[in-house]
Amino acid sequence: MTKVLVSGYIGFNNFGDEAIFKVLSNHLKTLGFDVSVLCNNKKLVRKTYNVKTYNYKKPLQIIKAILSCDILISGGGSLLQNKTSNKSLVYYLLIIFLSKLFLKKVLIFAQGIEPVNGAFFEFLLKTILKRADYICVRDQKSVDYLNKLKINSTLNSDPVYSLVESVDIEKEKTGLVVQLRDSKNLSQDFLDNLALSISRYYRKKVSVFCFEKEIDEKVCLEFVSKLKKHNIDCQYLSDKSILETIEVINKAEFLIGMRLHSLICAVSLKTKPLGIIYDEKIKTLACELNLEAIDLVNYSNLDSKISDFFNNHSNKTLAPRSFNWECIDSFFKEKKLC
């Protein structure tokens, strides 16, 4: 039986990364693979996904996990970037490097890879990724950047599309979901204007959804207070499972979202989406899907965008991109892993 080790941002209760791992682990199990993961909160991850777990920050467990596997899968998501921190980038690259050092196969799975900051870190990224056996990325910008580094990659999509496409779309949609996260460019003025504009054009119930408590909760609770000052009927949502999160978005008529996977779910479930661009990946998604979005820095058009969002019902249906498992499975067969 082929033993697979997954390296990702797992066990931190982040909807997007957890959803990607759910899709990936389920698919690997259908192929008969034995799945392990480097993660936080080992007991919860083991119980939730029925996989073997190793502590992501304990060196001996990391080495044991790598030595025990046949292939490392790194991803998906936005692991290989240093906007968050240099430490994060170095950590995920080190896992890849150790796997190749111990002669393991390496698959970079459905990642969004943006230009990293600093010549040294770009050199590190280039040097280590060139040793990967297969790289698939989720957007054209990632392909273009890797081409610039002379690294071959295959364009795919985000795996969460394949999770959502099997859901029956709710016919009677109602309500607005607002999904926010903290960001260095997120100002009180932006939040004040967003709350004011929503109150002008939408007087039904609003659900303010926290996707990752550690990062999202403070700003989400602040926004609930701002909406209540405008006498908006609103509720705060958090600590939802993957399926519960999808259900909330599926039932909503509108979604205003910052996180990538809130928008991916909305598009797939035919909930009308409006993006908030806090990061390059949201801008990329908006361009790919012709998705309306507000810039977090230059938001002078915020009120008109919100007005159009609620009042323009003639927008064309956005077409989600399907995830292609065939190229992944072909790689496994080529390497005689299944």
C-alpha cells in the first residue's frame, strides 16, 4: 500500500485549508493509499479525517513521518509565500527538501505561488521546487511565475471546487453572508463605510461569518456592532464544520467575502458573490471569474459597488472551474504509486 504524507496548514480550524485536505484525503483513500498528515491538534485531525497524524513542529515526528512515506504531497493553498512570514516559507520548503533528501517522491498540490519577497528566498524557492517530481498550481499567475523561474508546472484549479460541485444548490435562497478577516490594510473607515452602505441597500438579516477564529473573530465581532448601530438584524457565526459552512453559504442569496474559499463556494453554489481584495489571490480569482470586487485600499467606489451588488439582478451566472484529478492520478500511475 502506498503511504502518502501531506504537509499543509491543517488542524488550525481554517475553513479553506481544512476543506482542501478533506477533498485530498478522500480522493487518496479512494485510490487505496495510506494517508498521514503533519498537523496541529493531532487528536482532532485524526478523529475528523481518519488519518494518521504527526505533530508539524516536532523534528523527530517530522523525520519519522517522512521516512515512513512513499510520497510527500505539499499543499494545497498558499503555503509557499512569505507575505505571512519568512519562517512559514522556510518551514514548508524544508519539508520538501527533507523528503527529497530521503529519496521520496514529492507532489506540489494545487498551490497558489506568488512571487516571494527577497532574492535569497526566491533562490531557495527555485532551488527546492526544481527537485519536486510534479507541480500543479491553481492559477495562471502561478504558472507564469514558475515559468519565469524555469520550473515546469501544470495548471489545475482549486480542489474545493470538487467538494462543492456535488452539493445540491438551494432553490430558495435568502439572506446576506459577510465573511471578513483581519488584514494590515483593513481600516475602521472601510468597515464603517461597508456597514453604512449595506444598511442603505439591504435591510434583511445579515450573518457575519468567522472562518478562522484566531484571525477573523475580532474584526467580525466589530462589524456586527457596526451593523447593529444601523439597526440591521445580524448574527455572528463561527466554529462551523466544513459541511455546515457550505450549508450556510448555499442558503444565502448574497455573499460579501474576503477569504478565497468563501468566494469559491459562493460561485459554485450560485450565491451572488462580491469579493474584497485584500491579497493578490483574491484579485487573481476576480479576474479569472469576472467577479465583482472592492479593493481594500482604494475603495472610493464602495457605495456604488454595494448598490449595484444588491440592485442589479441581471448579472450573468459565474462559471466555476472544475478540478482535474486525471493529471494527478496519471502522475501516481507514472510513478507506479497506484
